Amino acid sequence: MIWIQICAALVIWLSFWSLIPRDEWWIRGADFPRLQILALGIITLLAMLFGLSDWTLSTELLFLGLVAAVAYQLKMVLPYTPLWRKQVQKVKKAQANPEQQISLLVANVLTPNHKYHLLIEQIKTLKPDLVLTLESNTAWQQALGQIEQDYPFRVPVPLENLYGMHLYSRLPLNNTEVKFILSDEIPSIHTCLTLESGVQVQLYCLHPKPPSPTEAKDSTLRDAELLIVGDQIKDLDQSCIVMGDLNDVAWSRTTRLFQRISGLLDPRVGRYFMNTFHADYPLLRWSLDHIFHSTDFGLVEMKRLSHIGSDHFPVYVVLQTGRVFEQQQQSLEQTAEDEEDAQDAIQEGIEKAEKEEKKVVDPLVQPHKQQMHS
């Protein structure tokens, strides 16, 4: 049947289209719906096996191409299932130490969303140590004013351009900087927090632009911002957490390169996808909201929270630091080629930013603005 052949050709095309080493949004967009492509590929494979009776040479070649495409998609998504080895250990009850733990809630609230009470209820129920809101503007800052008494350390960056962010913390924050790494429109929060045990944790909160026809024509600045932070992290000798809406999926080449460059771990590996976007369309979801951490953290709890009226689901993660995890967990192996690829992407992003923003970019050391309330 013709529809089987069309579906097979579509799966093959989308699968190998994403292998093209280009940054344009209409190429990078193929990174996102891998689960959907895989599902369509498996259905089409079964339809070919049990629905076709007249096999020709072209049909056989199409079938082989489909098998290769499905195998490739499986390779990309299987690490985020229980079939894969866990990258981060689960903290056992006997190991639990609240003073060494940190609980994080990350929520892309969607600026025009006015269902403030839904997020506030989650915060009051879970009582996380840190709350990071993304796309939060002045209206959201005013609505979240009722939680401020519980969060004495705050970093507000209210913006109306869908890239505002607010950080609320029960734990002390030090050396806090709000940086506009590659664009005067896109902030990021860089700070150091102190756990109850006294352990200091470097924290990066990010929300780069996605490659799309309405946001950025390519992924160059997004990729460069993430890799700039990863390049900075690799030289740190302390606990570290990166969290936010990275507008990239966990299995993309950039996110995997970021992990190898930074040495950070992903608690989803060996567990589940935790797809957070799009909250309104169950069949069109992928993981855009991330929490990566250094090898000295184990996982206490991780879950996707209920709908808050946004196009993203919030994410809640509890981590515990300890030498036992650092001794038993290993970061992904970095190669010389990784370093070269990362530096090339960073340089390309800096050059693009200097051309488009008409400014000199010094992303590693120069914060463009600093805000902190406590």
C-alpha cells in the first residue's frame, strides 16, 4: 500500500536528516521528535511485515532502510529507559543525610499563563530548597511574592520577552551574577549556594533560545552558550548543578557533547525520559527541561509535576552529595575531538553574537549585570 511506503520514506528521511552537521532550525528540529519518529517507524515496520504480500527489490531496499532508521532512533533514545545502565546512583535509605541534600524545582511558567496558584501550591507542598522559574515577568514576580518569606535569597530577572527568570532559595547564595552571555536578551544566573552541611555548590541557571522559525534561525547561539558553560565547569573543583529549559533534548549531539565536556551526569539516563514539553499534547512531547550535576551527587527523588497552565511541566529533583557517589560514578569520557568540536562551536557562537549583537563578547569572565535580593 502506498501509505506504508510514504511512512517508511518519511521515517528514513527524518532519521538521517538529523545527521547533517548543520545548525539551521529546519535541520536541528529533527533532533526533537525521536520518540514519535521511532513509534511511526515501528508501526510501519510491522505494517510492511504483515501487510505487504508483493515484495519487489525497491520494497526490500525500503525495508532495509527503515530497519536502519529504527535502529538508529533506538540507539538515541534507549539510554533514557530502564534498559540502560543508570548514570546516577539512587540514594539508599541508609545513606540518607538531609544536611547533604538539595531539592530543586524548575518551572517554565509561560509568560501569558496566569494560573499562578497552581505553581504556588506545588511550592508550598514540596517546599523545595530552590525554585527556578523561566519565562517569568513582573506579573509572575508579584504573584510569587507570597513565597518570598520562605525564600530569603532571591535573584529576580523579570523580562517581558519570554526569557525572564527568577531564582528563589532557602539556602545562602554567594558570588551571584546575572550574565547575558551571548545576547543582551537572554539572561543566565550564576551563583554559589551553601548546603546545610557547609558544602558549596556552583549553580548555573540557563534558558537559551531554541532553533525555530519564530525564535532563532539556527542553533548556533544556543549550542555555544551551553558549551561555554560546560567549558567553564570542566575546570571547577567543586560540586556543580546546571538546570533550566535548555531548549534542546537530552539525546542531541550538543547536549551529549556538553556532558562530555563538563563531566556532569544526567539522572534520567537508565530511568525515563521525563518529557516536559508540550504539556497540552501528549503525543508531541520531549525533554526540554534539564538538571545536570557533578559526579558527587546521588539521586534521592525525581519526578515530573502536574500541569500548571504552562506549555511545560515543572520538574522536581532531590539530590544528595557525598564522597561515596564520587568514587563510584564516572562522567562520560571526553576525547580530543570533543574538545575541538566544543571550541569550534563556542567560537562560531561568539562571532555570530558579535556580528548580530554588535558588541564584544567575553562570556567567561564578564557579567553584564548583577542582581540579588536577600
